[in-house]
Amino acid sequence: MARRSAPLLRRLVSSPPPLPGHGGGARRTVTYMPRPGDGTPRPVTLIPGDGIGPLVTGAVQQVMEAMHAPLYFETYDVHGNMPAVPPAVIDSIRRNKVCLKGGLATPVGGGVSSLNMQLRKELDLYASLVNCANVPGLPTRHKNVDIVVIRENTEGEYSGLEHEVVPGVVESLKVTPNLYGNLVANTAAGLVGGTGVMPGGNVGQDHAIFEQGASAGNVGNDNLVEQQRANPVALLLSSAMMLRHLQFPSFADRLETAVKRVVEEGRYRTKDLGGDSMTQEVTDAVIANLA
């Protein structure tokens, strides 16, 4: 884990310009620093998933269409009770390099492995990225929280990394192992208002899957599905991360700004954020706030 992920993680934290003599070969990396794309529409594999997944991924589709984002979705019907991820889905992600995913239910007992873990191992998505930050207008006990949790997805050890942000200032980065990283991410979510406002993704050298940042609550419950009141904010913010990954930073900024404006205004919020709005009402409000 340490040898193969250290260069990637350093780029995610600092993304400095290449130093003379370090151009190297044409090695592919993943970065979320805004860079201009060529505007060509990009295919993205879409897995609506289980529970509230179709609701929140549907919200993302509506917003992307409203803002004329330069991408289109290849949608696949995948559910957590399947014995394995269909080969066609794996092929689609390998071809497109990027996937947006709703929650997949994890079977309990019975010797059935999680499709989430199958996807991570099959595509070597060795790093989970979760962004925990205060959202303006959402009351929390702790202010000025801005935490990025990076945990390993496919191995059991962890490593400590350090880099110099500016001369004389050294930042230490610890990559947490899977179990502990999950606990840290879910705890950090509580500091900023819950998992419903926490974006994230799972990335590797060549592929990335974007989804809600914490596994807790990403499938929801029957009441949320029946009442159509699932919170789409986390997946919308994850979609902004995806747009930056695809090198469409202006679209990412528009989406993120619109989402945060809706939360800050407070008129349209789902129950977990102190409101009583339906998923569609929040989605419509985001679309109305697109600059």
C-alpha cells in the first residue's frame, strides 16, 4: 500500500508543479485539482443501487442535465443481494474509468461477500477519500472543521506520510487501515452534520468510484424510500468531486455552490438536516440555484 499509493496521496494533498528532471514517463495519476478539460462529453458508469440509491442518483441525473454537464451515464441495475458484480458492469467501469454509485446493501451472514468490496478489489481502488467539512448554515457544535480522511480499501496496514506544504511548514498525513478509517470517517461526519453532507470516493491508479462518503446511511430505510425523503446532498457533492476528477472544474464549482446555497438558505432540507423536504424539492432547489 505505502509504495504504490504514496505518490497519489501526495498529489491529492498538494499537487505541486513538476520539478525539473522529474517529468518521468506517462504514468497515470488521479487528481482533484481543477484543470481545464477539453469539453468532450465523458461516459460515466452509473449504479443506482439499493434503498435510497435510485432516489439520490436520480437527483444527480436531473441536476447534471439541468446544468448541461458534459457527461452521460451508462446505467446498470446492480443490487447487494447479487452473488457477484455482473461482468458487463466491471467492463463498463474499466472502459469509462469513472463510476457514480448509490449504496449497495451488504448481506449479513451466509458467506456472501459484499459487492462493494468486490468492486474495490476488482478495480484496485486502494484509497477511500472522504471530505468532512462544515457546510454554511448548518448548525454544529464544532466550527471550522475541514478534515480529509484517507483510508486503505484493499490491505491491512497503514503508513505515515509527510510533505512540505510551504518552506518550513511540514504536514503529516496518516493513511488509516480500513476498519479504523471507517470509524474515523463516520465520527468526523458527526462533527459536520452527519453523513448526509459528506462526499467521498474510492480511487485507484486508473479508476474511480464516487459515492456518499460514509457507508452509514447510504442505503437508508423503507420509510425514506416510500416517502421520497432521502437526502441527496452527499451524493451531489460527491458528483462535484467527480466533475473535478473529469477535469470539468467550472461545472463542479457551479454544482457545489448551488448545493451549499440551498443548505445555507435552509428552506429546503431533508429531515436529517432539520427540515421536512422531499428529495425532489431539494433537487429542484439546487437546480434553481445553479448560476
